[in-house]
Amino acid sequence: MASFSQKARDLFAPKDMCQGTPWKRIAEFAFPMLIGNFAQQLYSTVDAIVVGKSAWGYDGLAAVGNAGPVINLLLALFVGISTGAGILVSQYFGAKDKENLSKTIGNCITITAIACVIIMIAGPLLTGPLLNAMGTLKDLYSDSKAYLDINFYGIAGFFFYNIFSGILRGLGDSITALVILIITSVVNIVLDIALVDKMGVAGVALATIIAQFISAGLCLWKLLKMKDLFSINKSTLRVEKRVVVGICKLGLPSGITQAIFSVAMMVVQGLINGFEDSMFVACNVMVMRVDGYAMLPNFSFGQAMGTFAGQNIGAKRIDRLASGTKQGLIMALLTAVVLTPLVLLGGPFLMGLFTDEKTLVEMAMGMMYILAVGYIAMSVTQVLSGTMRGAGDTMTPMWISFLTTVAIRVPLAYGLVYLAKNAGASVLMQEKMVFVSLLCAWLLGAAVTGFMYMKGSWKKKQVNAIEMELRNAAK
């Protein structure tokens, strides 16, 4: 029994990624996170499935999807704060700097509380104008707004879960978040089914925020048990300009990246709504939900590489970056090559979970085949971007994202649709051009990210700066 208890404690303990073979440390962190990300993806997927299979049909499904870009836009900067916090936590944990680790975590909690109040007030006021700006179909407007308003009124659960799970990842603990997500995903499914018939789209939104509050509470409980690593008290909760600036310096570029992506998605959503075809809107929702699962390995390895790079830089083990990144990239590529065909083979079944409309399933699968190669390319983008962010360079991934999602993808989407229409192509072919533009953006993003990583300026600039800061702190 004692042996089992010790193994359990070791499993849930923070992982030091500065020792041992890099690929083993990365795998130990990434694969539990992959399962955890899978569980988190279930939140939005179950929402869509329950609505699509209910009396609300694919109009309800379209309403949920139509709300997505608005939520992502208003939450983008906070996601950046979470990213910046995770980077600093991993670096201070690697350096065994308890004082700065405590201040970083305490300030994150305070900033999160302030952000919750702002979004709870601003969110419901902005949802209407933003939905109108996207050209939301009249039949979808009321459900989309109800879904958004409930999400923003209960935003504290989402915010605190993300900040707490980001801190846990920075400490090298990806197991706790996995277990918590599995538990709350079950809660979310049960509540979805219980509430959808009475409340429709609003019911699945309410189910999600209840599950997120439970997630946040469980993550906080776990963090409060780590008193040997850091302290949470009045002193560490007090906002310090130095700490906030450090979090924002590392996190805002990532937040701006997310905001840019969300704005681009809103513009593209306007293009999709412009077809005035609720089936195509629903198709886009289904593709993006299944797309989320195909992307899971890429995001998981990207997050793992961020923690790996951050901890090793904090511990001044910069010599491990090159080999760790290479090994992480190989694992990510192999995983993508294996899983992508499986997602495509199981695609018709997955699409059938959302709707009984065979025409809609066939349309969605046609779009998935267009994107297939892009999932392998995205493994390159996520792993190399993760290393750069973990090293403290969040600006380079931001500019690459701006280039691919705004400067390339948006005008390309509109341009290809325009050319297809003028060439007399069918409406379906015009709609496919929206996804062709996304594939082009992914391929270009992988090429540019690879070039910037190989160039190495991110490493010389950011690593040297962090080393100097650690030396000064030691004095």
C-alpha cells in the first residue's frame, strides 16, 4: 500500500524537465496533456452534439458555432496573461526561486479577479454589436446572443481554471489537470442533456460554466497543497508592477496573437454568413469541432515544449534546448502522421454525431479532406513556437500569426471565393475555397516558423536577457 501511495504522489507531483532524456520528459508531460486537452475539447463538442441532436437541429448547432469567434475575441488577452504566467512559473520553478514564483502566482490570481469583473460587464454589452458585425443570420441571432451572455456572466470559472491549469503546467504537472477535466467533462455531459430540452442553446452554455467552476475549484485545491513550492498570502496577492509587467511582456504578444486570430475568424465568419446558408454555417461548426481533435497532438506538444524550454532556461540548461526541440518535433510529427488518417477514417462517424442530415455530413467531410495535410504542417508550427515562447520570445510567433491569419488567410478566402464565383463554380465549390485558404495559411505558417527558428535570433536575444536577469537576482 505504501508503495502504491508513493507512486500516486509521484504521478501528481510537479515534474522537473531539466534532468534526464529530453524526449522522455517531454512525453511524460505531453501525453497526459493530450488526454486532458481531449477532455477539454469534449466541452464544446458535447455542446454541439447535444444541440444538433435535439429539437433545435442544425440551426441550434449553427448558433453555437456562430458565437465562437466572439467569445475567443473577448477572452484573447486573458489567454495571453495565462500564457505569460505559465512561462514565468516554469522559469522560476526551474531556477528554484520560491519568492518570485510565489509573487507570480499571487499576482496572477489578483489580475484574474480584476479581469473577471471587466469581462462580466463588457461582454454582454458587446455581444450584440459583434454578432451584427459578422452578419449573423436573423434566425440564429437570439440563440447566439443567449449563449454568449450566459458564458460571460459566468466567465470567472473559465478564467480561474485557465490560470490555475497554466500554473500547474508551468510547474510540470499535467496529470492533475487531466483528472480534473475528465471529472468535469462527465459533469458537463450530464448537465447538457438535462438542460438542453428546457433551455436550448442557453442550457448547454449554463452546463459548461458550472463544469468550469468545478474545474477551477479543484485546481485551486491542488495548488493550495503545494506550500513547499510557493506561498499564497496577502503579500503575494498584492499587485507588484514588476511582476505584472513581466507577465504582460511575455503574455500580451500571445494574447494579441489570439485576438488577431479571433478577428480574422470573425471576418471569415462574415464571409460564411454571407452565403445565407445555415447548413454551411453548421458545416463549419462540425468541421471546426472535429478539427479540434485533429489539432490536439499539436497543441499538446507545443505546450509541453513551452514548459520544457522555460524550465531549462530557468535552470540555465540551455544546452538541452536544441536536442529537446528536435526530439519533441519528431514525436509530434509521428503522432500527427498516425492520428490524422484515423480522424479522416472516423470522420463520417464523428460528423454523424452532430446531425442525421447525410448531405451535411458529406459536405463536412469534403472540407476535412482539404485540411488533412495541414495538420501535419501545424505540428511544426506548434512545437517550434512552443520552444520560442518558453524561451521568452513571444513576439516572433505573434508576427507569424498576424502574417498567416490576417495578411494571408482573410484576403485569400475572399479572393478565392470571388474568383470561383466569377468562374461560374457551384456554390459548394465556392464554399470549399474558405477551407482552401485555411490550408494555405497553415502551410505558410509552418514554413515561416521553421525559418525563424533556424535563424536563431529568438534564442540569442531572449536567452541572454533571461540569464542576465537571473544573475542579477542571485546577487
